[in-house]
Amino acid sequence: MTLPTGLRALRHRDFRLFWLGQLVSLIGSWMQAVGQAWLVLTLTGSAFKLGLISALQWGPMLFLAFLAGAVADRLPKRRLILATQIVFMIQAFVLAALVASGQVRFWHVAVLAGIYGVAATVDMPTRQSFIMEMVGKDDLLNAVALNSLIFNGARLAGPALAGFLVDRYGMALAFALNGISFAGVIAALLAMKTEGKPTGPGTGSVGRQILAGLSYARTTPRVRLILALLLAVSVFLINHNVLVPLLARSVLGLGANGFGLLMSFLGAGALAGAAAIAIAGKQRPPLSLVAGSAIAMALAILMLGLIRSFTGAAAALTLAGLAQILFLTSCNTTLQLTVPNELRGRIMSLYTFVFAGVTPIGAFFAGALAEVAGVPAAFVAGGVIGLVCIFGLLWEVRHRPDGPPVPAPSGEVVPPLDASQSSAKL
């Protein structure tokens, strides 16, 4: 199949099915994310409880991410992803029924958020490592960018649609439509041929396999740097589900529709970044792109603490979305192209852990600070601390030579990031 350069990963049949199946499903997921945040604020009016829901939703990744990565390396990935999609569907329908009946309580949302978190903990590393098996190394960057394209296209459409539906018809419809949206991705998974079977020997205990993955990440300079930057960004800068609804309601005086529009601007920036990578990206992104996009994101978050207008907030969120997708796509692709096949699930579980698993820490940080010092102070603190961490990590890489090349379990030698290389690339 001849396709434009920016769509070349779609020439792989199974990835094409997988990609098309997610188109509608991801819009539904973003509708639920917006609806859930607004539901918690409606039920409680508490910034702390909004942060608590986010913590419960992503908390399982703090405890189960490494186990999920080992499972992804031992079991067929397609079947694991199919199971998680079914759980997501049921969770959405239960939430819709509770809201429609008028019986929903905060503890219901909390329990369902925890169930979602367990399923997402298995889904994320499995899904990330499955992409390589569908498209191969040559088309990996394009495939990750195309996934980001529809993810952030959904982020653009989903929040705006959710805001409209919540204002006109109530929250139950948004949750029900999300449940229905999973039918497409489930059908696509059933039609696919790629199983994503384990590539490693599968011997040894799960505990030993987890330790092998952690050791590889710790002793491989490029992997260690990417994960450290991702950790700083995730804790201090990516707290949109906590702070943006508070910005909309408390600072700008907006309703659900205005909140949805703000989240759509965040998605618009991310969509632009994903499109740029899909068109231009062919090889592993340079470390300068990883570092530059992280710095731009921190500056955008800092700006949000100083802005008091809808227009200014929309512009800053667009920049934040653009920088975020450039950063995350670069991190994801760099890790997958660096690690050996038999470790990919475990290293991507580390990616999941430091990207989403630390969300409870970031959510508590943002929600508690917003409650005590105000929403603008939470944005400013996140931006400043994020910048300090990013520059500190870059300074360390530039001034501390690394050791000899690290042999991967497959026998591949991963080159170190010595001081001269890092200073030139960063």
C-alpha cells in the first residue's frame, strides 16, 4: 500500500485496524475524563477531593506498574489489551447508570476510578510495547506519532463535546457514549492477526525479571536520563486534570462548557505537535528535542499562573499541549528504539510508572497547594520547580561522564552518553 510519508505506518494491516479502532474510543475516553472531573466538583466542590480522585485513578501504577511490565513480556499482548478494553467499557456503563439514577456518590466515583487505574496499569505498557510488534523499528516513530495524533485529536474534540453534553443533557450521556465507543477498538482487536507473543525465553521468576528491567534502566545512560526527565515533568507539570478545571471555575469564572473549551486548546496544541512529528520524524529524536520541549512545557505552566483571561489561558494551554506531545513522543520512541525486544514490556512499564504512576503524587501536590495557596500559586510553583529539575538533570548529564557501554541481555551494546556527546546534543 502506497501512503503519504506522514501515514506510512498505516501500511501495516494490524496497526491500521488498531489505529482506526481507537478513533472513536479515545473521544469517548476524553469525554469521560472531563465529565468525571466536573462530576467530582459538582458533588464536593473540593480541589483536594478532585486531586484524590486523580490519585486513586493512577495510584495502582505506583504499586503494579513493574508487575504489569513483566506480565506484558510473558503473555500475548493482544489478548491483554482486549481484556483491558472490556473493563474500561463496563466501568463507563456503571458510572453512567449511577449518574442517570441520581444515586451517584463521591465514593462510587472513587471506587470506579480505582478499577480504571488497575486496568490502565496493565493496558499502558502492553499497548506501548505492542506498537513495535505491529510496525517494526523503521516505522515506530511514525506509528507513535500517529497514535498521538488521534489521541490528541480526541483531546481536542472530546472535552468540547463533553462540555456541550454536560451543559445540555447532563453527565450520564457522556459516560454512556464513552462505554459505547469501546465497541470499535474491541472489534479491531478481534480482527487482528498479530498476537504480540513473548520474544524472550520467559524463564525465571517474575521478581527476577522485574529486577533485570530495573537494572538495565539504571545502568543505561540514555534510558536513565529519559526516565528522570519524564519523572520531573510528570510530577510538576502534567497536572491538567486537577488544575485546569480549577482555573476555569475559580480564576476565570467559567462553566463546564468553558472548561471543555480550555481542555480542547490543550488538545489542539498537542495535535499540532503530533502532526509535525508524523510528517517529519523518521529516526530517533535528538536529545535536544526532548530537553527543549520539556523546558517549553514548564514555561507554559508558569505562564498559566500569571494569566487572568480566557484568551491568555487558551494560548498558554496550546503551547503546553504542543510541548507535551513533542516531549512524550520523543521519550517514548527513544526508549523503544534503545531497549532490546525481550525487555520492552518492562522498560515501557517504567515509562508508564514515571509518566502516569506518579500522577497521585503530582495530583496531591497540585490539589493541596491550590487549596492552601490558590490556583495561580499552584501553576507557578509547578512551573518553577519543573524548570529547576530539568536544568539540574541536563547539567548533570553534561558534567558527569558515564561509564562504559552497557551490554543488553540480547547482546546488543548500548552506547553511553558521555559529557562531550551530551553537551553537543542537548
